[in-house]
Amino acid sequence: MQRDDQTVTRRDVTMPQLGMAQDAGKIVSWLKAPGDAVAKGEALFEVETDKATMEVEAQAAGFLTGVAAAEGDDVPVGAVIARISDSAEDDTPAPAAPVAEVPADALPEGHSVTMPQLGMAQDTGLLVGWLKSPGDAVAAADVLFEVETDKSTMEVEAGRDGYLAATLAQAGEEVPVGGPVAVISNAAPDNPVARSVAAAPAPPAQEAKPEPAAEPARKPAAPQPVLQPTGGRILASPKARRLALEQGLDLARLAEAGHPQPYHVSDLDTLRSLPAVTPAAEAGEASRRLVAEVPEDGVPAFAAWAAAAHGLTDADAILAGLTAASLPDPGPVAVERHGTMTTYALPADRALSGVAETGDDPALILRDLRGSRLTNVEMGGESTPVLTLTPKATGLTLTLECAASRLDARAAIQLLTDVADRVEQPLRHLL
């Protein structure tokens, strides 16, 4: 959201990326006119790419304003094409569309690979790591790099055959959506380039300096220095995250031991070789571990009913709301699955329809392993209580682990009992 001096709230409407190799989209038609009221989830316009024509929905409620692209226009991915404002009279124009062209300062000629848009509200992506080196031959389906947003980590393919002539960002750097990340050339490059986003193009007087092009032809670039990720994030490939979660391994221990990021599957062997520790023992206090079993997992059927009857389509928000309602002191609940975590807050009236994402620290982490092969966990107490769901032949096992100082015995028993009841029969606890 953006707010100006007139306290008008606006949200940018950008050209989405509907395919990993998509650079731009053509606006087929606008389904709303400037000044029209729109609801969240209502179709705004139709966009056409090489492979499909799709309707794009509004990500917020308000009025359509600042339309900057007309029907038939080709618009770069990530470019702002309109705004949703809280006033139909807002006449502030949308910002000019960003230019996604690769800077021409001594870079090889070729096709620009840009930062994909993995979510409608995404502005940037964190480059986790490169899987190809400058100078390497690549096929269209080869994975070039891995990118992380607030909600997911994905592998990005080359999209065409050729050679990786230049990499324009390093692991650990944020790249704007639609911004250049790499160059793929048709011919093998004489001098592959590897640089960071922060490296500014050399001024004209310095372009003749030979140092930037001193690498031998086709020689892979030297390993890029890993930048320290912000916000305590661990840089790891999607497969490494998934396997670590399934095997009960903590990637943060590699960082604590000084091993360089990003982490890949091969680094899990190093992680397994680290001396075993018990989190509770490190903290010098006892931990609690309670286990409950329910004969039936009632959440999937309840989530389907809530979506059909009330339009509540975020199953994780429903699961977090049911869990938060059981806490002795109301607080946010984070749902963790496959290495990603989203935190939700329950409103004061405890209505599931009001559960929303929040940036606050969670009071409890709900680790959902229902889709894994794990049937039992024993990780030890952590700084935040953790409730883990694991599958049984029929039903679920619920395991609550926490430091003794976080929940006393009575509160821990009551919490696990309440959550088990709600998971088994969600609808009964709403009546």
C-alpha cells in the first residue's frame, strides 16, 4: 500500500508473469472502466501471453484509477498499469513503466532473463543461488537459478537454448520484478560476465578499462561472494529445504557453524555430521513434549465446506484460526510447511472470516507434516512452542513441544486437548 499527503490509499496493479519465460503481456481488454468500484477477487482485465489468455483479478477492494495502458498494449512484466484507490476521484497517474532492458555496459548480446513475478503482490525476489556458471551451455528446460519470495521458493528455467553469457545478480541479493538477472546468448561468449545488482554501470570514460573483461574465454566465473541474507533468512534450494524438513534437520545449524550459503542437498551430509544437540539442553532448561492422537482429520472437509459456503479459500488461515482459538493467551499462529512459513492473527471476535496474515512474531508454530512420510517427531523445546501434525493410517498425531518456561503443565495439556478436539470436529466448535 502507498499513502500520499492527501491520505489517499493506493495499490499498484502490475502486469503479472503467467509463465516463467514470459517477458511481457498484451492487454486484451479492460473489464472495468476508470472510476469503477471493484471488489477483491473481481476480474480487472484480460491479458494474453504466448501460451494463454487469462483474466487478472483485483488484489484489493476500491476504485480503478490511474489506468496507464490501453487495450492492445504490450506491457513488460512487473510494470504498473493502473491503481486501486480508496477514492474514485484520485487522478494521480500511475508511475512510468520500468524498463527491463539489460544495461549495455560491456555485456554480451543476447536475451534478457528477468526476475519472475511469483505472486501478484510481489515487488522483488531474493536470488537464492545459481545452478549454472557464466559461459555454460544451457537448454531451455535447464534450471538457471532459485528465487525466494515471502511465500515460496522456486526454480527458474532458462526458457531457451544457448549460453549463459552474463549473471547480473549474486546469491543473497534482492532483484526487482522484471529486472534483468541474466543474459543468454546464441553463441558461446568470449568473456562471460558475473556481477552484482549493486555494481553500477561504468561511466563512459571508464568503459575502455580492460579489467572487467580479463577472464579467459568460456572460463567459468570465480565463485561469487555470498551476501548475508536479511531478516535472518536461510538461503537454500527448494529440494534441500524439503528434505531437511522431512528429516528433521535444522539448516540454521549450518549457518551457525559458519558454512557458506546457499545450501543444497549435498550440504545435508555436512549437517548430519554436526554434533547432536538438544535445544532445551542448550538453553539450560527442561522441555515439555505431549502427544495426542485423533481418529479422524476433520480439517480438509471443513476447509472445503468453508470455501463453498463462505468463500474462505485459504486453508492455512482456517487451520491457524482453529489453533489460535485454543491458545490460553490469544496470539498469532505461524503455519510452516515445506520450508515456508506464514503467520496469521485471529481477530478479537475469533471469527475465522477475519483471520489475516500478520508480520507479528508468532505465539505458536504449527508445523504441518500431513503430506510427508514422518509419523513421529521429537525435536526438543524451542524458543516458541511448536505443534506438529503428522499422519497416521487413519487420523492424525499431534505433538506439542515447548520449553517448560513457555507453558506450564496445565496450560500445555489444555492447549493440546483443545487443538485435538478442534482438528477432529472443527464445525462442532464453531456452534
